[in-house]
Amino acid sequence: MAAGCGRPLRECSPTPAAGVAAFPGAAEVGLPSPPFTPAGPSAVRPRSRSSAARPQGGSRAVHAGIKSLYLTPSIKPESNLGIESMPSEMLIKIFSYLDAVSLLAVGCVNRHFYHLANDNGIWLKICSSCFQPKKTIWKMKSKQTETVSLGCAALHDRKPGASGLSWIIVLKDRNGKEHVMEEANLSFKDTSVTILWYSTDWPCLDILSTLKLFGVIPLLPDQSRARSKNGPRHRSLIAEYHLANLTEKSVEVGADKLVRLFCLNSGLVVGLWKEKNEIAFVMTSLHYHQLFERSTLGSATVKYALPPHKPLLDDVDPEYGLHDYSLHLDMHGRSCTYLCGTFKSLFCRKDDIADEYLKLTAVSLKDNTKHLPLIGTPGLSWETDVFKGNVKDCYVMDVTLLDETGKPFWCFSAPVCMDLSSKASGLYDYMGRIYTTDYADSEGKVYVELVWLEETKEYFIVNLVLYLSIKKVNDWFGTNY
């Protein structure tokens, strides 16, 4: 068999096949194998050991395989040990320790963090730590002619800047442009706060259409920093007024040498310069009753709606809702107080109900022991950057009427004026000119009668009567008078 072959046994296999089999990487990278060539006489030609160990075709295949291994990018398995792989409950717990600014920054990382950072529970904790609104409760102190609002004690005892609460007015012209007035002078009294805005850059009155009063509070409260006007803030609409034809549609309540005062609904006073008939200042007085809620819980377009009152029925008392009222009355001129008194046990008999009103007499003409003197001469003070003044026979009236359970029944704060009456005084003890003050809204009316004593240079209140709407009484107590 060997002699018949005529060639050595090791030359029966092609030489390149050994090189390919020795380096399988060439087949893995898909390189073509060298063509098969039968061994001829040159195959028996003696070759060196190095030449036999490194065939040319196999060498090229090896280099190509090594090159492909280095150029192919390595693929590593994804790691699941990042913070994003943590359960949402744990992430919310971590986020709950952040402040408002940091929480907003975390929400910008990705979509998952955005939804977790907007958790209501986290923001409720942040807002509760900065603002602690309480229900407005009025309590009468014994042996003291004073009423204290526990719900607005924070406004009275500390500056509004401590909680970030402030009030602004926005004037809008006919073209839709808004003019915001930020700076205000605040004057706190027992049951109200009087706010005065003045500036030298008021827009022209003829082009103004509306005026809106807002309560403003920062969205990112930080008590360690000063209140900033440039940060994001929430506006709560308190009142809106129309300024078109202001001098014709509003009531002029007083004037002095420099300004005229015009009163709009809901107690807003606009002071106009006499010469130019342009705005000098804007003033309003806000009663403490639910003032914090009205200044923070409304929106930029909708006012805060008071919660509905549920009447507490009483089938035993035949005169339920007609007795045991308590009245607290403040009369001030923004800078000084003329009267601060409380009147208890006010009542009305069924026979005194007339013209859809219930009559409560706090000071009677016939009982001169209850007649009250005023401290000083009533007047409403104002100021601007340059001028100051006082409009006589004008003042702010704050009325707080409580029902028999001590709940606020009727509360308001509004500027009023004193009108000289044509009738002469019929009282023997008080001989002088008579002045009257009238106030009315949808819930009731107030009538005040004063006598000016020339000898002592003082005013005496000789008659003070409240008229409550029967509809208001029936809705409040569930009665049918």
C-alpha cells in the first residue's frame, strides 16, 4: 500500500489544513479557508522548522481573529444596584426629609422621581410646618370690653412677613395691561387690619377698568430667609372692583384740602387728588374673621367660599335666635382708636320684628347711663410719599356680632362717614349738633347717632341700633320668623 502510493504518508493531507485546525479562530471569524492544492514534488523539499510551524494562510487568519477580538466592543450586564431600583415607598420616605427647594430639584432628575416628588403627603408636611391655619373662634373675655380672634392671633401678634402673607392690588387697564402695587402700610387693630397703598407711579385713572385685591403667600416658604417678591407666589382673590366712571358710580365719603375719598363696595377707599383727579392712594380694611382662609385658600380668579353653616335647631326655646347676642364695636381712623366696646345680652322681641329686620338696641336714647363718649375727634388719616392728611368726620367701623353660642354671626370692617342731621337734640343732658352714621349690606344695617358737645369738645354716642335681616336669622338658626 505504501509503495503503491509513491509518496510519503505525511504528505497525503494538505499542509494548510493543519494550520487552520491548529487555530480555530480563523473559522470563527468567517475567513475563507485556503484552496486545497495537492502536494507535488516541491512538497518534499526540505523546510525549516519555523517555516513548517507557521504556514502563511494560517498566520493571516490568526491575525484577523485577534484583531476582531480587540475591535469588538464588550457588552457588560446592567447593574440593578442604583437608587432608582429602590422601592417607591423607600424613595418617598427619603424624599420626605428634603426641604421644598431640594424636593423640586429631585423632581427634575427623571420621570419616576418627578411623580414621587409630587406626593401629596410630602407637600402637606412641608406646608403644615410653615403655615398652621386655625379655625377662627371668637371668645368673650369676662370683665373686659374686648374680643380676641384666636384664628388671626398670628396676624395680630407677629408681622405678616414672618409667615410670608401680604396683600397686593392689581390694576388692569382697558388694554389688558396689569399694574401691581406691592408696597403697603399696615395698621393692626383689635378686629381688623387696615392696608394703605401709595405710590408716585399710579396709572392714569381714565384708562383703568378693574382693581383686584389679592392675598399673597410664597409657594416655597423658608422662614430663615427674607421674603422675596421675585420667587413663586400664590394669589388668592379677595375682592374685585370696577373703576370705570369711579367718581359717578361710587360714594364720596369725605374730603380735605388735597384729596377726595370715594368708597366702593366691600370697604375699598380710593383717594383722588383734587387738582389732577388722579389716584393718590388706595385703602381697605379687612376683618380678621376667616381672613387667613380668604387670603390663602382662594385662587387667582375665584374667591374663597365660606363653608356652609348648618343650623342647630332648638324646639324648646320659643324665641330661639332672638336673644343673647354679643356685639363688639371698634371705631378707628387707621392711626388712632376712638371707641372699643362690647355690648352683651342683646335681644329682640317678636313684636319688634318689622320690615324684614330684627332690631337689636345696644345704646338707647332713653338710657343715658349707657351713652358713650368718643376719644378724640373722628377722622380718617392717610399718607403718601410726600403728603399726609386727615379727613374729618370719617372713620372705620368694625362690627363683630356673636350669636348665643359665641359663633361669629355678622362681621365686617368698612369706612363710614358722619352726616350732620337737620334735627335738633331732644335730650336734656346733651344739647348740640347731631351726627348720624348709616351702614348697610345684604346681612343687616347699623345706625349710630352722635351728639357734639361744644363745651367739652367731644362726641357722645346716644343711639346705637343693629338691624339684622330676617332671612339671615332664619338661615342661621333654622327658624321661620
